[in-house]
Amino acid sequence: MVLDLTGENEDTVRAVMATLEERWATSGIAPVRRDPGEPGVRSRIYADILRPGREGP
């Protein structure tokens, strides 16, 4: 799964990535970028929601 995250600030986006990392196998805390002329910050992470040891949907 690919997750594109958009948030008001870097701290918020990093907190969301950390929470997702606790629940799923993810690509980890990714760089956060600011796009000129666009509000907020963005980041992208990859997640395996069927982490070994967890039941599927």
C-alpha cells in the first residue's frame, strides 16, 4: 500500500508515520517536503498491512 500524507506541519506528519509504523510494516519515517505555493507538508510511505503475526482484514 502507498500512503501519501499531507499535514499542517512536519511534527504532525512524522507523528502519523510513527503511529503507522507501530501497527504495520512500513518503509519507516520518510523525508517530509514542502511544495512551493502549496499549504502544509507532504510525505509518502509504503506499508504492508498484513505484517507477519497480525491477522488480515
